[in-house]
Amino acid sequence: MEERYRKVLEKGKPQHEPYDDFYMKHPPMDLARRAKIFSPFDALKGFDEEIASTELNFETNYSDLEHVPAEEYP
């Protein structure tokens, strides 16, 4: 998680007195609906799989590069 959002996460969910003005206008959202709204959004379908595949391919082919002098890199 990015450091800039850590304070927001640590702050937690705001607490209000039951049945005060804010509570009446904005009742708590049930967890199922909240999870649906804030669930991850995959805008680029297949992108994560392609990145994982590329990373695995790179690790397989270039895992021993630490021992190869820079002028011999492919």
C-alpha cells in the first residue's frame, strides 16, 4: 500500500452517534454493498497475467545475469 494513504487507513471508519443528523442522512452501508463498490477494477483484462508471464519468462532466462560481465549481456 502506498504510504500516502496509510494515515487514512489507520484513521478507520468515522463513528457517529446513532440517529444524529449525519446518521439519518447517511446510514451505514452494509458490508456486501461496500465491498462491491470498492472491489478492484480490472480495466485492462489479462494485463496482470501478461505481466506475471513476462516476469516468469525473464526470471527463467536471465536468472544468472549477476555472474555475467556487463559487456556480455544479450
